[in-house]
Amino acid sequence: DLCDSELSQPVDCVEPARLESLLELSARTSAANSDPYKDNLRVALLPYDLIFQMGKIQALNTVEEAEFQVCDTSLLSGMDAFAFGYEVEWPVSLVLNHKALAQYQMLFRHFFYCKHIERLLSAVWISNKQTKFLPVGQFKVYHPSFALRQKMLNLIQNLSYYMSVEVVEPAWHTLVTDISACSTVDEVLAKHGDFLNCCLHDCLLSSPQLLKTVKKLLSVCSDFALYMQNLVECGDSRSEERRVGKECRS
């Protein structure tokens, strides 16, 4: 809610220092304030989106690795580049190593973008409430768009529910149970790796084709939300022009 206007800009125009201050404010005014490690959380603006990051990881030590060296940031928005970083202290860094943090980063980037799309569609629902004052004939014109908006909102909410409640939460409980029975660091590393791989696979982040399909659906929802917002704004402008015209004639 706080960083929406900042992250809507091209990534080159986003101020990392401002994002850091907004992140700190959010952490201290939410349930995360009780977390003793909240200050370890950092903001990262990566020079590539989630799909490129996943392709970059999967192309390591393959013939395709050269294709994922440089990404064009001219069309990259702050929302696409936004990610979380985390400062890990010894000896936790043995488990939360660079690879594990990259996997967590991919999961949170996916969650964050889904939440962003949900907010856009919710904003459309709020703006659509203005149409109830229109004449019946004009109001019926909006019915197909209302139905489409609700279907999109159901899709996003069910996708978020599936990933968080049906994938991550049970996998986390399994991880906690398994780690309590571990006696060596190697066993902890193995269980933690299984947990991350399970989450990435079931959240559709282990297949580039599946992720591209999901991203395309989210992009369609985003385009629809922006179109509807512009449509309402244009309608408000025309209403204001008619109101001013009536006052001038009177």
C-alpha cells in the first residue's frame, strides 16, 4: 500500500533509500514488529524480472547460460524488479546460503506480484461502484466487464490461497517436524532443500513454461484493471464537462 506509487515507475526512477524507509515503517507498524530479526530484511532492485531470474538459475552450467547474462531494463518497472534481500548471520548462513536465499526470493517475488494484481482488481471493484448512479441503459453496458473482473479476482485469490495455505504452510510444518529430528547440519540442509524444492515446484516456479503461462494471465488481469480505471476516469471527466456546461448555460 505504501510503495505502490514508487514501484509503478520504471526501475531506473525508483529510489532504493525511499523503499528502505517504507519497508522499515511497514515492519514496525505490523505484526512483524515482534520479530527480533526484522532489521535483517533488505530491499533489492534486481536488473531482471522473475522469469529471467528463474531462467538464469536453470541455465547455470549449460549451453544456454550465455543467453541469461544481460537483461534489458528499459522496459522493467519497479514492481517487476522489486525483491527482498536478507542479511544472514553465522552460523545460520550454513543453511540460508546464497542458493536458498535466491529460492526464497523467487517465492516472495511471485507472492508479491500476485498481491499487486489483486490490489489492482480490487481498486477496479471500488471504482465500479460509481456506475450504480448511471441510468439503467448505461449501467447494463458494464455488466460483462463486472463479470470478467470478478472471475479474474477469483482466479488471483484462489491462486494465492493455493500457494500459501495448501503448499507453503503444510510444507513448513513438515519441515519443522523433520528438522527437530535431525542430528547433523547435513540433514538440516537436505530437509531444508527438499522444502524449498517442493514449494517452488508446487507454486509453478520450477517450469519456465508454466510460469510464463501464469505471468501471461496476470498480465491480462493487469491490462484489464488499468483499462477499466482509465475508462472510469474518462467517464468522470465527461461527467464533469457536462456539469460545467450545464452551469454555463444556466
